[in-house]
Amino acid sequence: MKTKYKYLILIAVTIIASIFIYNYIEENTMVDFKSDLLGEQKEIETSLLTDTNYSIDNPKVVLNPYEISPLTALVIFKTNDLASVSVTVKGKDGDEDIVNTFVPSKEHFISIYGLYPDYENTVIITTSGEEKELKIKTGKVEIGLKNATVNNESSDEFLFTTSKDVNGYPVAYDKKGNIRWYLTETCGWDFTRLSNGYVLLGSPDLMKEPYYSSGLVEMDLLGKVYYEYNLPGGYHHDVFEMTNGNLLVLSNNFEGGTKEDYIVELNRNTGEVVKKFDLYDLMPNDDGENWISLNSVAYNAATNSILAVGVNKDMIVNIDYTSGELNGLIADKKKVPKEYQKYLLQNDGEFESPIKPQAVTLTKNGNFAYINNKDGENHLIEYTVNTSERRFKEVKNINLGKASADANIEYSDGKFIITQDKEIKVVEDEDVTSLLTTDHELYSAKSTKMYAGDMFMTVAGIRLGSTGITPTTNDHMVMFHKKDPSIYEQYDLHLSSDSKHFIVEGTFKKSDQIQIILDNVLSKKTYDVDTTEGIETKSGKMKTSTYISKQGVYGKYYIYLRINGTIYKLSKYSMFS
């Protein structure tokens, strides 16, 4: 009898072992791994920054040193004594030269910005009475963009733009419409020139469809990333550098069931979220997932308040920074629920109430401005606000012409820079002037110099913050499943991972019930796939991407897909660490 039980136990163990081998060993390959900017940068700098023993007579010249900024170069050499270096990028066809002087050093890493594409550029390096002329030949613009059409020549040196397309690229134009800088990475949303001279852009890595970036990257124009900031709710539309150096970021609180109603303050030194401003907590409602759609944010130090634009609620929101409570609203009284009408600021005189407002920018006199949409036209609206008396006054209302649903506004040196679809305009006093027309739709434009005090540093780039932990649903047994390679083609499946996420891309019916199951024997994690968001195909299906944060997940996980109740083995695994 005992022998019989032994045989039964042996058979059971054999069956379990067979299942284990079948599930976790047989024919499993690792998913594609996509390197990110910091990973690629680390590899590049291994060779770029090791060999620096060059002289000004024979400097090391590296075109596009970080492989994402083709119209830049890095010049490396040493001097025996402490020396200041000046660089001149010669203009062509009567264009102005670009000139910059760097801080004194013995070891020189000279950033060259603003080269012409498909051209033998002349660059002059000067130090301690010595002069070296360099010829730097660039290639054609790689991303299919063309020079802009000049409508009126700008007084500004350069206009730095971002694309309306989530897959678009940042580009800078000179006053003659020539492309003088661009990235081959899809860093989008707002282009921000920080007080230290570096630029801030959205990370090219998404964390959720359709356009929520995993965070922000702080870089120089060479494309070297100094800081990468990750956020649990990602980043969208706008960011603002505060007076304390921290970043005020439009983000999301996905766990709350809403989106684009969340503002966070990000500590620049640690990457931690130190303050949260949840508009849904301030104005609870049942008006849907994207009920307010914040698309712009600013911090007014003079009033210690936060300004935000709510497109879907036709309102400008003012939040007290210290308390996090509502200070006031600017909106049509008829569109504001009775319980919130007490927050309405009183108007001194007539005003055009916000209609699908876009963007917000602070002016030097303490006023703020935004773009309104009225009767098929965009209007630049500027307000002066008396916070103590809770009053405001419209001081400027300028017709910008045919409306663009995604028009943007920036204030710089006494003038407003406006983007409307493919066109960049400037508003000075009451005059509206069209500057450039591009070959692609724009999201934002900033007027700034090529050199703004930034300095190349040999330090390694740092990743800060976290993408958070992706919520799981109920676990599913995977002992019994199907193995059908045809589902890859049937659902256009692609599995990949990067340093922050495991990613599943697929095309599904909106009614499909899809779940991703990760299994490493000791634990199982199940994640829902949202089949209602993504890019809709001609057949009415949704092309989706699901991003699962690697935060809080460790080890080797085998991948299964549950499709309408049936579990499929995908014969793939991903590493989490």
C-alpha cells in the first residue's frame, strides 16, 4: 500500500515537473530590449570622454556627439594655462554669426551650436591670442523636415519649436527660416529654457496612451541628458520652472479614475513629488474622465498662486500655493455650478469669457495672458488681477485670426510668441505679425538664443523619480493555456521592454477583454489592457500600447495573454529589476 502511494506521489511530481518545464523553460525567448537616452549616452561617453589629450592646433572634433542632435558638435582640447575660449559659428549669405565665450578652464569641451545642414560650416575657436579655423561638414536634415517660409523677418535670433505630433521632433529656425538645430528623438510638449541654460523637454518614452510621457529630460543642445525626471502619473502639455528651482508639472492621478486634472511639484534635486494639486478634489464632479483637461500651468511668485487653464470647463483656475485651496475662478457664471460661484473673481468692466482657453503665460508686469477661442477665431486675452480684492480686468484683447484648437502662447522680452497650427506670429503692443510658416503643425515656440549660459559637463546623467507601480487585477492560473503563435499576427502583437517599462502593443476590438499575465512561478501579476484608448484603425479596432512599470517587480517573468477568457502562452519572458 505504501509502495502504491509512493508511485502516485512520483507520478504527481512528474506531472507537475513536466508542466513546470513546459510553462517556464520550453521555447521561451527574451522580449526585445530598447535602450533609452541615458543608456545610449553611457555607452557613447565611454569613448567620447576618455581620449581628451588634444591641443587647439589639433583639436578633437566630434559632429553630433550624442547621436541625436545632428547640427551640433563638440570640440575637445587642453591648454597649459587657465584660458577662456570664444567660439564663432560663421553665418552664410549675410546671416549673423553665432558667438559665445566659455568660462576659463585648462580642459576644454566646447559645444558648437547652430550649424547649417548639408553645408561646410566655418567655426572659429579663439583662446589666449590663438585662433583656429575649423571646417565642419554636416549632412542633410534626417527627419524629412524643410526650412520654414519667412513671412516677415524676426528681430529674434532663433525660434525653438516642438511638434503637435506626438511622434514629431523639436526644431529651431533662424530669422531666415533655416533649420539650425533639431533632435532626432521625439521629445515633445513644451520647450522650456531653464534658468541654468539647459533645455527641458518631454521624455521620448511614453508610459500611457495616447501621449503621456514618462517624464522630462533636462539636456543641453548637444543632446546630452543631465537629468531624467520620472513621474508616476507621467507628463503632458506643460511644465513651469518655479522660483525655488522646482518644476510645476501637469501630470495625472490615474488611480483616481480621471486624467489631466492633476498638478505636481517636482523637486529638481531628488526627483520627489513634494506637492500635489488635485483639481478633482477641489471641484468634485461626475463630468467624465477628462472633465477639465488642463493644458497649461504657471506659478505667480508675486501672488504665491498657481494658474491653470481648464479647456473642457472654459475656465482659468487660480490655486493658493501654500494651502492648495481654490483662490478664484475666471469663467462665465452660467457655466459654473452654484456651489463654486463663490470663487468667481469679479470683473472690472466688460470681458470676453473663456471659451476653450489655450495656454497661459505670465508677463513682466504681473499680468497673465492666454488664448481664447471665439466664433472661429483665436484671441489673445490679457488680464490684470487684484488678488486681495478678488477682482480682475481685461487689459488686452487682440484678434489673432482663424482659430487653432491647439494654439499656444509664450511671453518674452515684451512680446508674445504665438503658434497656430503651422504658423508662428509675434504680438508687440497691439500689432500682430506673421513670422514663419513651417511644413508641419507646431505645438509651441520659444524665442531664445543658441547659447544661454549652459555649460557642457563631463558628469554622468542621472535618473530621478519613479514611474510608480502599475496596479494589478486578480491573478489567473496559467497551468492550463493554449499555445497559438498565430495570435501575434492576428492581434498585431509586439512585446518589448526598456529601462522603465515592459510594453505590450496590439490591435484589438473595443469590446475585447484583454489581460497581460506575468508569471515567475513564485508570483503572478495580472494587468488589464485598455482597448478603448489608442489609435483607431480603419476597421474600427484600437491599436493600443500598455506600459507596465518595472518599479516594484523583480526577476524573470514569463508572459501570457488572456483574450476573452482564454489564456495564451506567448513563449516570451522579460527581465525586471
